[in-house]
Amino acid sequence: MKSSAKAFAPGNISCIFKIYEHQNPAKMGSLGLGFTVNKGVMVEAVPSSKTEVYFNKKKINFPTVKSVVKKLIPGKNKKVRINISSDLPLGSGFGLSGASALAAAYALNSLLDLKYTNLELAKIAHIAEVENRTGLGDVVNQYFGGFLLKLKPSSEFITEKIPLEDIPVYCKYFSKLSTKTVLSNPEKKQIINKSATKTLGKLKTQKFSDIISISKEFALNSGLLTNKKVINLIKKIEGGGGHASMIMLGNSVFSDIPFTGSLKLRISNTPAHLL
């Protein structure tokens, strides 16, 4: 056995999403629009006396990643330590649950020579996300990389690539927004899906500024855009001639122009991969 294995998975910014329900977690997912960025997570898997997960050197409870470990190494034979490092914050709409699950799957597959294909590993990570209600479509984008439109449920791993790459995007994070809370509320889900259907039907453009405007329309109509700091920052950016919307799902903002306190990222086509 190797002494360690490392993998990278990009962060993902979701602009619009529509929940696709199914009793089978392998078939549940989302439709929508989003893109991967040049920053994400680096995950290292190492043999250990007990299975633990660390994020930026702090031990954390990370059920989605632990689910991936259990699915890939069932039973109690092998224990691993998963070390995750990232410049992006958890729970803020950057898809780090999906990225961590996917990169952990790639690293474990390499460490233990499990011989799964990348697509099989991505599907395992997707199921772990769905079962733990931490996301629905991030893993698919992180598996392919790029600016992607999903008109079929993400569980099918079928996407359309929009030719937008290496474009700067500016973000600011205010606070966490629980994906689990949103995905567990039937009334909220109905409003989100109605808004997503309407908004995705308007997507006739491949211009980044127009896509952001359509995304903001979805954020408003879905009832998800309620945080005053996020609302005020979007107004301020628009007042300065830019376009901005809320990152799904987090009390965070993304924009096509720089603003005070913004983190500069780039739209990237780089998919998850071993290091």
C-alpha cells in the first residue's frame, strides 16, 4: 500500500438549480447552471489507526466524506485519515462538500488501489452528497470542470458546456446557509423549482453578465435571496455598473467586477484529478 495519495477537486459556484427528487439517492439530483473555479480542495488520504477527517488541520465532523470512506472501504478492516486543505470556506456555496467527497474518493482509490473508474468514484461521491443532503449537483460539475448547463438530472452525468473560461469572478462570503434545511422543506422546494423552470427557459445567452442577471432573478423569485448584507452588496455592485447574484447555496455574492473585500477567482475548465 502507498503511504499517501492526493487529489484536487475544484470549487463550484451554482447559479440556478432545480431539485430532481427520487427515492433512490443514485437517481436524485438537480438540473441547473453553474461553473467550477480555479480554487478548490486538496485532499490527502493516509493510512491511520482510526478514520478521521481534518479541514485545514482542524478535526471536523464531515458526514459526506465519511460516507465516501464507508462506501469505498466497507467493514472495519482499513482506517484512513482524510486531510482536506482549502482557501475557500465550507458551507458558503462553493461546493466544498462535493469537492471534498470527490477528491477523497479519487485519493482513496489511488491509495488502496481499488481500481474504480473516475466516473464510478464521482457517482459514489454524488450519492454521499445526496444522502447527507449537502448538495445535489456540485460533484457532476467538479467531475467535468467548466461552465455547465444541466438539462437532465445531475445523477445522469450529462451536461452541456458553455464556452466561458478563464474569466475573472469576484466573490464575498457573509455566512453559512444550510443546504440540508432548504432541501428538507417541501414548500421551499416547490417555489425553488417553479422559479428554476421559468428562469432556465430564459437562458438564451452565453454572455456572463446576462447569465448573472438571470441568476439574480432566480435568487429573488425562489425566495432564497433574503440576507440583507447580500441584497445590499448586490445593489452596490449594480450601482457601480457591474452584475451580481447570490451563490447557491450560501449567503455569498458573485460578481463580474471587483468590489471592496472581494476574493478574485477565475472560471476554470480543470476537473477533479489526482495529484
